[in-house]
Amino acid sequence: MNTMSEKRDFYNVLGVPRTASEAQISEAYRKLALKYHPDRNPDDDEAVVKFKESAEAFEVLSHPEKRARYDRYGLAGMEGGAPHFRDISDIFQAFGDILGGGLFGEFFGPRNRVHRGVDVHTEVTIDLIEAAHGTSKIVRFMRHQRCSACNGSGAKPGTSPEICRYCGGRGQIVQSTGVFSIQTTCPSCHGKGRVIREVCGECSGSGYVPKKITHKVNIPAGVDNGTQMRLSGEGEPSPNGGPTGDCYCFIRVSEHPLFQRDGRNLICQVPITYPQAALGTNIEVPTLDGKETLEIPPGTPTGEIFTLRGRGMPDVRTRGRGNLLVQVHIEVPKKITKDHEELLRQLAEIENSNVTPKRKNFFEKLKEYFQS
């Protein structure tokens, strides 16, 4: 059975372009669900895999926020909140109402299931030091809550929703066409079984009003840029008594002026002088925990890397730490003093190095030019 990391691109699974509309995505899923339905493919394990795979792709791409997160982050953005159906019955329960009547009505059964609330998301930015040691942040996001004016009914205070006369409160109508009984959503109440004659002025009949949420998030040490944290139960409420959705908090780690991150390892570029590289020295280098002395042996070439073990980023899972890689570069000064120049020329003679002759001033060069 495929795991989440092994699955193909969700758009490829449904056979639709990335610009596909919601209607195109729904239609593509309908066709695949009918094609790979277990009742049509008995004892075919591959069909079961494709049936589940298409359902998981549809679960993401049919949901605007999940689709936006998937488009931006790919499967990494689905970690922790990725769709997963334990068995075929989960899919029947999840998408019976989406797939409609006809043969699908036979396949997927009744529509009176509860719906889980929609997930929401937010972002928070931290610096590298906070990512290394862990921190707490306050995040803010929007979600809906039950309207207090109508107590969530959507009807004007003092009134109540009425039973739909068209379907008798069932939310469905059944039509017989030959040997099939086609079950479809009631066009009058749109499957709710109730009709609101006078809507609530506070929520415009939805039963919910927006609310700004402030939530404290404890961020563990070792998180990387793009990490997401799930705030369980902090998403949108269910429209019909089901569980609430979750809030996914995406972590942004800002760049550090001294350290570059490579997984658990950190890289620090440190300049040294030619005498230090040639003769050796001890220098102070920065670490996440403060300054540390590093020995530079004589004859160190530019670009040499020194490893300080256990001085990198902590692993968010194992709590181990990576390394700090200190790369030294020989720094060449752009301006030098007269004494410095003389010493360097003496060194060049000792090393038998070919260097540029000492420059003459402009007026000496001009005099020689006219006398030539």
C-alpha cells in the first residue's frame, strides 16, 4: 500500500491540470471513483489502492485552503494533516454526499453523516536563536463561532427554521427510473431538511459569525523553516455537530547574519589573515551558546573547514545536535601602510614571488613620457 510520501502528485492522480476548477476536480473524482470502485473490481488490490489514492487527492484539492497549502508546500504542507482513510468505509462515509445519486447513491449510501469542521492556518516568524532553543509565540487567526443572537439556527431571533415541505425534512428526494432508485439532494433546502423563512441579521442566516482568535504556541527547539504545527480543535466548527477542524501554524525562520543552516548543521564563514594562516593562531568563533576558541594550525589553506561537534541545531525529534562547520577564508586587505608594503615585498623576495613593481606617482610617469 502506498504511503503518503510515495504518492504521485494529486493533480496527476485525478488527471487534471493545476488550474482545474472545483467542478472539473469533482467530475474527475467521480469518474475515478466509479472506475475503481471495489464492487466493480472484486479481489483487485490495485483498484483499491487507486480508489483510496483518488479519494485522498480529492480530499485536498476540493478544499480551497488545503489546496492552497498543497500548491505552496506540496506534500510537506500536508504533514500532520494529510488525508488518510483507514479503509473503504471511511471513503464511503466521507464522500457519499459529494458523489451524488444514481449508481453512486447505491455505492455510497445515505447522506445524513456529520461533517468535520474546516481547517484554518496561520504563520509565525522566529529567528534562528529562537529556533535553536525553542520559544513561545502568540499567533492570531480568524475562525467562526456560533452566532449568539440566533444560537446558531440562522433564523431571526424569535423564529425557528421550518421543516422543508418538499422533502419532508429528509434533505433528500428519491426518484425511480426503471430498475434504479436515484437519491439526490433536495433542491429546496439543499440537503439540510430545514428552511429559514426569516434570516438572522447578525449572521445573515449562516448561524456563525467570524471571531479573531489569539493563541499561544509553544515552539520546540530544532524547528526548521516551513515546519507546521497542528493546533488541535482550533479550526472551524462543524456545520452539523461533528468535530471541529484544526489550525495549522506554519513556522518561518528568518536568516541569521552569521550562521547558515544546512539541516541540523550550521555553517559560519570566518576571515583570517595570511600570517594567521601561515603561522597558526587561536581565534574566537561564535556559536549558539556563546564564544568558543578555535585553534588554527600553521599552514591552514583558505577554505579549510573545522568541525565543532554538537554545536549545531538540535533535532526536533531525537534531541541530538548537529555540528558547527567553521570555514576560514584568508582576507586580503584592500589598503595597506607603507611599512606593511615593505614587509610584504621582502617576503615576496624571500619566496621568489613575481609581484607588481612599486607604483610611481602620476607626475613621475608624465615626466618620463615627455622625455622619451
